[in-house]
Amino acid sequence: MKREEIDRLLPQVIRQTMRPGSPLNALLEIMERMHAPAEDVLGHLETYFNAYSTPDIFVPYLSSWVDLDRFFPYYSDQPQELQHTVDPISTGTGQLRELIAAAAYLSQWRGTAKGLKVFLETATGMNGFELEENVEDAGGNPRPFHIRILAPAEAEPHVALIERIVEQEKPAYVSYELEFKPATQGGTEP
């Protein structure tokens, strides 16, 4: 709020006492400066609700609106000053922005093989995840309600994130095993 707008809200009897250099004049200028940060945010509020344009510091909070904060509980437990220096998920704030943007789509497919695969690819920024649903045991018999997830070798540094995602996105009655594909020469798969 500008000083003049605040001035108009005061009763007439007080406005008559306004003089340059008076304590009341100084108080109104301080009030204007105190409102400036909030006015700045309100001036472009729509950017805060867009996963791609919101400031980095707001991304973890925005992710909580679409229930993605459950994938980085360790970040939330850190002191406030440390939270501003580390990424919420191991793949970085950029991938968290992608997850926020895709949250509605991902929630449609929750509990399905397609949903789990897309979630993993979006969270890591890597393609090549595979889900095997007809996994056999050592004797060649099918293991009911068990899946095998084959992840690209490049995703191995993010194993904790991948496991948290699988645990929460697969159906509760399904067990799983996670394997990483062998690294290929030249960094690409055949």
C-alpha cells in the first residue's frame, strides 16, 4: 500500500495534522516500506502457482500441495537455514518441478505399472525403467503379486528416492525387487 492510500484511510481529524517531517508522516512512510514485499508478491502472484516459474525456495512448499513432500522427508527435518542450500530430492529441484507439473496425471495412474514407470522416469529424468510383472522364483514358478523393476544404471545414485517412490506408488499388497541394468559402453543402451 502506498503512503497516500494509507493516508486516505485515516480519520479526517488525524489527516489534518499531517505535516512534512512529523512523526505521523514518518510512520506512514515506514508502513509503506513494510507493505512493499507483500505488494511485490501480490503483483505477480500467479508465478507462485506455476511449477516452472515459482522461486526455488517455494518449490518444496508447492510440492506439498500435490502430496509430493512425502518423497523427501529428510529435507523437511533439516533446519530452515539448511533447507535453502540443498535440493529436496536427489535428482534436483528441476525434476521436482517436473513432478509437480505432472502430479494430476500421475495421480490418475497411481497403483498401475504405467503410473509407476512414468513416475520414476519423471522423478529421475531418465528413461529406460522396465517393470516385469510375471516374475518367476528360483524353481521357475510365478511369484504372485511380485514385480521386478529394472532401472537404468545411471539412476543408481538415486536408489533411495527410487525405493521411496516404489514403496508408495505400488499397490500395498505387491512386493518388489529393484535391479539396475548393467552400464553400457558409451553411456547409451543398445
